[in-house]
Amino acid sequence: MPPESLRCKECKTPYPLEARFVCERCFGPLEIAYGSLDADPAELRRRIHGGPRSLWRYADFLPVAAPPPPALEAGFTPLLRADRLAEKLRLEEVWIKNDAANPTHSFKDRVVSVALARARELGFDTLACASTGNLANAVAAHAAAAGLHAYVFIPADLEEQKVLATGVYSPRVVAVDGTYDDVNRLCTELSSEHDWAFANINMRPYYAEGSKTLAFETAEQLSFTLPDRVVCPIASGSLFTKLARGFEEWLSAGLVGGEMPVFCGAQATGCSPVAIAFGEGHDFCRPVKPDTIAKSLAIGNPADGSYALDLARRTGGTIEAVSDEEIVAGIHLLATTTGIFTETAGGVTIAVLKQLAERGEIDRSERVVAYITGDGLKTLDCVRDSFSTWQIEPSVESFERVAGELAVPA
């Protein structure tokens, strides 16, 4: 599907394939408009199977002229059947798409790979972003690998682990006193003042397309079939909606059959503008001030919130919110049943999955895929006091004194 133009999602006005992100007529967001495919499903599958073990195996569906030279290769992360988690939830088939297994340990490697490839085609030599942490990691790392300059703008209260995992690549790190929404507003202004490729601003139409590859991989790893239901975290709403676009594109191309999955979105109660709007029956999201341990989801004014609402409703899904305590419990539930340590965003996803299962909203026979978007080593503080340790002398006698406390319950 060759990219033909940018197109406004609201008024459909076309624009050249440049570094721009908003419609000049109605101020709607821009997205990629593709031409028709020149291959049948069998030929497309051959191309995919013959492609690299990265997201570039899906180059036919991405907005770049050609895949870039290998550097940090994102994608092709595990889809794991989580039978012990399913048993705990009294479900039959639960899968975990573990996108923490990317180069900088989050799904942001996907979107940055596509944004960077297009930025280089457009002649940029500097990559920048506004970030809640994971995007900062990815922009810094991919820019370093490609030999580009990098500027990352983050909230000043970001988790230390994410700041350290950004600074190691030597970008220019700018900490802003304010929320992510304040950072994003600043970067939107800066994008008109500096000739930089802001991954999630003037490069956003290209950047967002990287999220589709999570849907492509899910379908391919399920032997070119679709799940019945997906559970996915919502920050801006872009990942949530682009997953749907990926499934829709493969349905249209004849690569998969059946119906669209039911889409369930997950937010933290301390920053849940989309969940609130869903619950109140609104078609738009009122901005909120974030207050949650799930800082990677702490976007109080989500750009794609209205589109996420529409997607959940038209697929028969829902958008739910969970407390910080439930988030930590979700992290532990995933860890103790699958061995996967997720950051707080994944804790939100698993907590919402648990909530839906306990309410009986998921049929036992459904095939459910939950998306884990980042590694738990990025948010260590949230589990720091959630378990116990026993300190002993290096002797059998010292161990025996605490052995009763250490006994595993039957």
C-alpha cells in the first residue's frame, strides 16, 4: 500500500507527505492515506515470511519508500500463551503480547523506527520528542544508532529509571516543570521554531503507523487469525486506535478473515479522561490533571481520545480505569503467573483484564490478547515495598529460626 498523501481525519483534506500533523482548514489530525495493494493475499504472505525478523517485514503497510538499513531493529516480540493467568481469571485462552522485548524495552521502539525512517527520507538530522519516559528512551537510542542529534523533553518528576535510561545515549535532556501536557504544548510551539523532526508532533502521522505492526504481529503469530478481544492501555489513544487500523487493513487485504476484535481500553483512575467520558456517554474527553503512579499513561488531554471512544463502542468494548493499588496488584499477578515483570502501564492492562473477567464480561471461550507495552525495570519504585525479605546469618541455625515464616502456603 504505497502512501499517497496525508489526509485530515475529520474533513478529509489531502496534504503532501511532509512533516505536518494538523489540518489547516479544520485543525483535525492528519493521517496517512494509502493507495491500493498490487498483490493478492498469498503473495503478501510470501513477502511477510521472507522479510526480516522485525517490524520491517510489514513494509508493504508502512509509510516509507524503503526499509532503512538495520540499526536497532524493533518488533517481532513474543506472543505468549498465559495459561496460569487464564486459570486465575477463570478464562480459557489468554495471550500476552510482550512488547517489553524491544531494544529499549517498550513499544515506543516501533513508532520511533517508522518516524526516524521517514525523518531521514525528508532530510532531517535532528530527532526530538515530548515524552512520559518510554519515548524518550527510544528517541535517544535510535537517534544515537542512526547518528542523528536528539532532544528529549520530559516532565521534571519523571521516574529516575527512565531518565537514566535516556541520558546514557547522550541526547539533550530537557526537564520541564509541569505535566506531560505542558511538555507537549511547549514542544508543539518549538516544532514551528526549529527544523527538527519531533517524533510525536510534526512526524506524528508517520510515527503513529508504527503501532499497527503490533496488530500485524499478533495476527501472524496467531497463524493469520484474529483474537476475539484485546485489552490495551490508553494514554493518548493512538496505540489503541492504530491496533484497530492494523487489523482492519489486514481484513481488507484478505490476509485474515472474521470479525474485528472487541476493544477494551485501560486507564489509571488518577488519569482517566477517556474512561470517564466512556462511562458518562460523552463523545469527547474533558482534560484532567494526572495523579497516578502510571506516569507513562499520564496524558490528561489525549489527542486521540474521541477516536478511542468510538472504537470501543463500535466493537462492543469498554474503557475502564483502575486504582494505583490495583495497578500494583496487576503487576504482581502478571509476574507470578507468567514470569513477566511489567511497568505500571502493564499493571493497568492486567488489572482491567482481571476486572472484566471478574464481572463476567469476557466469555470463557474467548481468545483474549493483552498488550504489555513496557518493562518493569523502568518503574521500580512502585513495587519497592510490596514484598518482604528475611536477613539471616550464614548458618543453618539462623535459617531455621525464620524457616516457619518462609514456609510456602499449601
